[in-house]
Amino acid sequence: MSGQLMPCSPSEVGALFLFEKLEPEQLGRLCAAGRVELFQPGPVYTEGDPATCFYVMIEGTVVVSRRVAGDDVEVIRTSQAGVYGGAMQAYLGDRVRQAYNNSMRVTEPTRFFVLPADTFADIMREWFPMAVHLLEGLFFGSKNTQAAIGQRERLLALGSLSAGLTHELNNPAAAAVRATSTLRERVAKMRHKLGVIASGPFSREQLAGLIEIQERTAERVGKASPLSPLETSDREDALTDWLDDHGIDHGWELAPTFVQAGLDVDWLEQVAAAVDEEILPNAVGWLNYTIETELLMNEIEDSTSRISHLVDAAKQYSQLDRAPYRVVDVHELLDSTLLMLSGKMGQGIQVVKEYDRTVPPVPAYPAELNQVWTNLIDNAVCAMKDGDGGGQGTLTVRTALDHEQLLVEFGDTGTGIAPEIKDRIFDPFFTTKPVGQGTGLGLDISWRIIVNKHHGSMRVESEPGDTRFQVLLPLTAEAPEESETAVEAV
């Protein structure tokens, strides 16, 4: 955009606070290299366009805005003479992309002193070489530090998740190993018992009847329904009495296994009616081994299914073998993240899911959304932990529709965020955690992923015992360029 050219007065330019320490010769050079322009109400420059000029307001009113989720959000509105904007990083040259990082408009006729970006860069390097070096060091040093610490934070999160996943996998794996060892022992005893039965004076019909009872018993194990503690105790007492009455030793040891398998006195009566009295103790012992093997195989199946579920959750969380940008169900992402972080939460933190399953899938980068969920859940868990590392509280994860956007909310019952720091929590390197425990980049990374990459928004509401981080994602979005997707994949 360009305005109406007007005369440039060195004394007027020198009255602006940015130039008040310059010598007359320097002010003369500024007027010779730059120009004064009068802009009518409307835009001066637009965010994202090449940054070609440096603007300093002489008089008037400017409004600066940033684009967030498709909307222009006003950042500042001022009539203070001397405020500046535009190509403020021109002195960095081609080492960074020179584009306007916000939009500026004026609401009344406004005069600017305008300096071309190249001229502004040359003057900065010539007049303030030390300042330029300091600014370059600050800019690139901060950028490199942020990148390095961001990578470190990702590695720390990965290490924490790996430890949690290892712990979660160890329990079912150990259970499967124990069950397999016990199963081998029970099968050996069952073969021995079968040998004892087969060597006895029993007819083929009796043996066939015993095999048939074994098959029906195995079927009942798979269909057993859970009992209350009182029902379990009553049934164990009844089975123990029946076994004792029929001369079967150690009935108090057999009864719990039979009850766990869903068997009762009526079933034992059917067994007693199907075999001769002298074979009954061996038959019951053999069927006990059958029940134990079925229960052990169920335990192995449950353990291996748990391992498979954890591996699937890890794949879902890491988004391996999936497109970097696709339409996703956020509930799947939330569930996988909660499962990956379950080991870190401990027993004292209760997770409540308030999902609105009617919300539609959204276009997104799922691996990066998982990183956002990880940061927000981790912060919530830390807020609910005490000085000894233990934690008590409730983590509530809620989804809903909010004005044509998908709302994902993380609520915790922790200590809350102090009002004086609430406006700083999204700043890079700002953290309330002890030294060495927080980098201050978790929320900054989350903000950039949600706002810059997904064109959504983030907000926080907090008071002691009720802190809620809210993420808003658009329901529709244009697919990224192929080159952008390729970069994300890398």
C-alpha cells in the first residue's frame, strides 16, 4: 500500500522518540533516503506480504492485528507518535524470511515516516554495528535455544512415555509368563491323572462320559458370570461341604477354582451321576486340572490382548505408518495419549472422560495434536501432585461443539494459575516448575501447533481447584500443500 507523498522535515522526524538522539546530519540522511506519506483510513500493509518498508507514525491512529483461525485479532490500537512497525528485522537480511508478521491499518488520516527496508538495514549496520550484532545474537541465539530445548523437551517426553509404556507392558507380560509356567505344570498333572484313570478298570463308556463332562466343563468356564463377594463366599462353602461329604480330600482348595469357573453343586451332582463312586475323586481332580488350564489360558489371552492393545495405542499415539495430515477422530487420539500417560498419573488421579461422540472428525496433523494433548495432560498432572511426587485429584477430558468448532477441554483440580502470571503462560521459556524440571516450551509449542498450524485457538480459565485449558479446532480446513505435507512427513 502507498499513501500521498508529503514533505519530510528533519526536525519533525527528530522529535520522534526513535530518532531523538540522532545528529542533524543523520536526520538529513533519513529524510533524503526515506519519505513521509499520508494514508487515508484503511490498510497500510498485510500480514505475510514481503516486508519492503519500515514505518514510524508521525501523527494519527494505527491498529495492529494478527490473523488467528481465519479472523483478524486486534493486538494494539494507539495514537502515540513514534510507534513503529513493518520491516523491523531487515538488518538480518536473507537469513530469515522478510515478511510482515502482522497487519497494520489506520482509522483516520495518518502520516508515517517510511524508510525502505534495504535502506533501513544499511543504516542500522552503519550507525549501530554493535547493536546489530547484539540483536542478531539475541534473535538467532533465542531461536537456536528454543529449537534445542524444544527437541530436548520432546526427548524427555518420549523418555517418560517409554518408561510408562514399559511399565504398562511389563505387568501383562509378566502375568502371561507366570500363567504359561503354571499351565505347563497343570497340563503335566492332568496327563498323569488321565493315565491313572485310563489304567483303572473302567469301561470305554465311562471314559467317554468323563470326556463329555470335561467338554461341558470347559464350555461353562468360558461362560462364567462374575459373582458378588457374598455370593462367592456362599457358593465356596456349599461346594466345600459337598466335596467333604463325598470323601474328596482338600475340598476347601478345590472349591474356589470351581466357583471362579462358574460351577455349582448341581454341576457336581451331574458329575457324580455320570461316573462310579470309586472314580469320582480322580474324576473331580482331573476336571479341576481342566478348569485350571482353561482359566490360565483365559489369563494368557487377557494378558496378550492387553499387550496388543498397548502396542496399538503406541502406534496410534506416534501415528506411525499414517499420513501426517488427515481427517481424524480426536477421541482416538485422546484415548491413546491418556493410555500412554497412565503410568505417570499414578493411582491417586482419577480420569473422567466426557466425550461428545456426535462431534465429527476434523482435518489435522494427528501426531502433533497428540503432542499438544501430552503437554496439557502433563501440566494438569503436575498441578495435582504434591511435594513428595504423589498426586490426588481429577483430570476431566471433555469434547463438544462450540460455535462450529471442536472444543477439547482439559480440566484439573490442582492449585490453579495465579492471576499475575496467567498472561505469560504461553510465552517461550516461561515456567513455574522448579529449575531443571521444566523448559517453559510445552505451552508455547502447543500454542504454535494449534494456532499457527491448525488455525485454531487456545484459552485458559483458572481458579484454585478448577483449571481448564481449552483447545478449539476448525471442523473444516483446506488441505496443506503437497510440499508442506512432505516436510511434515520428514
